[in-house]
Amino acid sequence: MRCLLCNKSINPDIAKCPVCGFRVIHTTYKNNETNNNVFKQIKIDYLEYKLSGISVGLKVYDYAVTENDVTIIAENDIILCECKNLRPNEIIWFNDIFEEIISDRKFALCVFVKKQNESNRVFKVDIMPNRNISHSKIGVILDNGLTFRIVIGKENDYISSRAIQLL
Ligand SMILES: [Zn+2]
């Protein structure tokens, strides 16, 4: 069977998922709206607890361009979202607009997962635009399991990166 929270394959005889710690629930209850809503709330409560103190961010760079060279002159970390606010399959948009993302070629973002008292996990994330995506917003979407993707675009019209493991 699969964990109902992180979607990893698990042994049904154990009490808790070894990956995310969510309790192993044998769904013998009736599949109706009330039960589904109760279960949805249990998942949301657990997500909030499990993802508390974790954030997803982006490294941004300022460049100095001379005739022959491009040099990084500053590096800043911006936090895109607090992960406890993420809900499966919903996007949290970052407020600022990334006007400089105007490209029809592949480009890379430097994404990090920040957790209290741990060093950041950093990922190089390729974005392959299939159209002009200027004046777009950047956002984070939580998948059904405990992975997320970076999205660029706007509501109902965006491209997304590969999935990154959140924990
Ligand atoms: Zn799990």
C-alpha cells in the first residue's frame, strides 16, 4: 500500500510511515463527503505540523556586465513560501514579479529548502519555457506526495520544474 500523505510505498503492518511519520490508515470507513472532509483535515493538520519551520527559497544574483565578462557582485536568499502553508496541488505565489525572466531557452534556478538548525539543501532546477513567460510570477506547488515544484507564470497558465523532495 501507499502512504496517504507522502505517497511512498509502505508495509501495511506498520503503524507509521517511515518516510513522513504519518500514521498508516486502513481505509475501511465509508467513502462519503463527511469522512473525506474529516480525513482531508487530518492530512492538512499533519502537513502543518510536519512542514512547520521549513521554507522554500531562491538564490538571486546581481551581475556586473562588462565588455568581456559577467561577474556576480551580490547573492541574496529570498524566501518564496513557508511550507506549512502549502496544500496539495495548490500554488503559493510569490508577490514580486520576475520581469527579467524573458527567455525561450532553458535556464536554471538555484532553489533551496531551509529547515531550522540545518544547513540549506540547494538544488539546481532547470526551467524549459515553451513560450515567452515575461512579466510572470514565481510560485511553489506541493504535489500529492511530499515533493514540490517551482512554477512560473500566472494562475491557470504556468510552466513547472521537476519535483523536489521536501523532507
Ligand atoms: Zn508517508
